[in-house]
Amino acid sequence: MSTNTSATDFAAAVASEPAHRAPRRAIPIALGTALVAFAAVLPLLNLSIPGVLPTPTYMPGSLALLSLCMVFAALALSYNMLLGTAGMLSFGHALSFGGGAYLLGIGLAQLQLPLVTATLLALVGGLAIALITGSVANRVAGIPFAMVTLAFAQAGSVLVRRNAQVTGGEEGLSLNTARVPDWLVGVVNTRNLYWVILAILVVVYLVALWVDRSRLGHLARASRENPERVRVLGLSPYTAKLTIFVIAAVLASLAGIGYMLLQSGTVPRAVSADLTITVLVMVVLGGVGYRWGAIVGGFLYTLLDQRLTVLAKADAIQGLPDVLRIPLSEPLFLLGTLFILVVMFLPGGIAGTLDSAWKKRTRKSRA
């Protein structure tokens, strides 16, 4: 009787409290709506941010960069569901992202499907891939789980590279623009692509918010903290984690669809474990367990990755002595240094550090 009581108390506590290291409340509805509205009108404004955006915000260069940031922010949000909500360290999440991109391209090029039908095919295919890989990987936990997902990612990468007739092999797969509506094709329609990808980011965020606040999210967090006590209640940690795995994979496939449309193609790296590690870095930079932190991490990493490449070619960098020029000419070196500094001095990531500072300030004001 005491065991059942303690297990019940444990589940009740988990269900009534927010996620570990997660904000007590989501971003207020008014603030979130204002941010989305500002992002929606940004292509109509003439704003310049030197050093951050290459051109004013209404021009295709900046819109393409911001769209790419939103794609990876959505991907980081989906990965945060795995790591932050369910505590699953996956090295194969990019398989769903690349799967969505490749399946969309195959549906348009090989099957000659219209865009809407090809999009549904990509989402259903992403769902099927997640069910197959997740049902196997979730039989184990911890490092074995990570290794199984890594093995699936490697297998997917090999399949993509070896089937050049379908996937394009090492050269990648180009988007069949003949099957895409005209208002989504060409540099002149970058603004429309921006709005489509903004809608994808909003959808991914709303689904992540719903999962975190639902009974499924509470059960996944309980399974992460103490799966044995969850089993005592007659609930299944395996089912909860598999469901989270599948939802996160479908959202990643949706982000992959946006990536395919934006880049007019995809490459084998989109399904590789390297991309998953990159997304993991985004989530850690932003703060594991924080939805808005995942968005910030995705934006920050992508902006730095794109703009540091331009900085490395600047005359000021090229004129430095070799001891400084060589490391400063490597964006990955600078990003790696930033990641080390964040892990050392901001262990909760950007969102976790700000959240802790806000809580300390609140406690002091109440005292």
C-alpha cells in the first residue's frame, strides 16, 4: 500500500509541476502574438542590421537567411521535445528531417505529384520512418538508445548516397519546380517562402506547447525521472516515449519540407548524424527544456554559421598574423569556442541562465 501511495504521489507531483528546468509559464500570449505579427510584417519593412543581416529586411538575401534560421529553429524545437521533455539523447533525428526533404523531392520529381500531395507523402513517410526506428530504439535507454539512433542515421545516409537514381547520390536531389506553384518559385518569391516557413515554425511551436502541457508530456517527464514508479502505476514509459519520438519526427519532417522548398534541393548531410549533433548544439546553447530557448539557439547558431563565413573572408581578418588569421578564418572553430564558453559559464544555456536570474530577482523582491 505504501508503495502505491508513494508512486501516486510521485505522478501527481509530476503532473502538477512544470518540466524540470522549464519555465513555469509559457511566453505570454500577447507577447507571442506580437512577435509573430512583427515577424510576419518584417518582409514589408526596410530595416537594416549591419553585421547581422546582409541586406535590408525586405530584400531576398535577408529573407532567405531569416527563413533558414526559422527552419533550424523549428528543427531544434522538435529535438527539444526528445531531449528536454522525454530525456532521449538521439543522434538520428536528422533522419526525419532529411527524410521529409527527400520524400518531398521524390514525390515531385519521380512520382510527379502536386505539392500538397507530395507534402502529405513526406509527412506520412516521416511518420513511418519514426515508427520503425522508434519502436526499436526505445527498447533501450541512455547511451544504448543514442547508439541505436546513430546506427539508423548511418544506414539512412548510406541509402541516400548509394541510390543515385532516386536521391541524386552525393550531388543531392534538386527540387522539381515544375510541380511547385509559381508563387513559391524564384528569388522574387522569397517573401512568400518566408511566410510559409514562418507558418511552419508557428505550427511546430504550438504542437510542442500542446505536448508539454498535455498528459502525454507529464507522463514523458515522469518516465524520464523515474520509469519504475510509472510502471507501478500501470502506465507504459515505452508508449509515452515512442509517442513523443514519433511526434518530434513528424515535426522534423515538416521542417525538412520547408528546407527543401527554401534551398530548392537537399544533400546527404540532411540525413547524417553530423546535422543531429549540430541541432543538439543549438538546443544546448538555447537551453535544454525551454521552447523559446530552442528557437533562440537555432537562430543564433544559424546566423553565426552563415555570417562568420563572410567575416572569415574579410580583409581585416586576412591581414592578421597566421596565429590569429587561421583560427579566425574557421567558423567552426569560433562556434566550437562559443559552445565551450556557454557550457562552462552558462550551463543552463541562454534561456536557463535568464530564467534563473529572473527567479532570483523575484525571490529577492518578495523577501
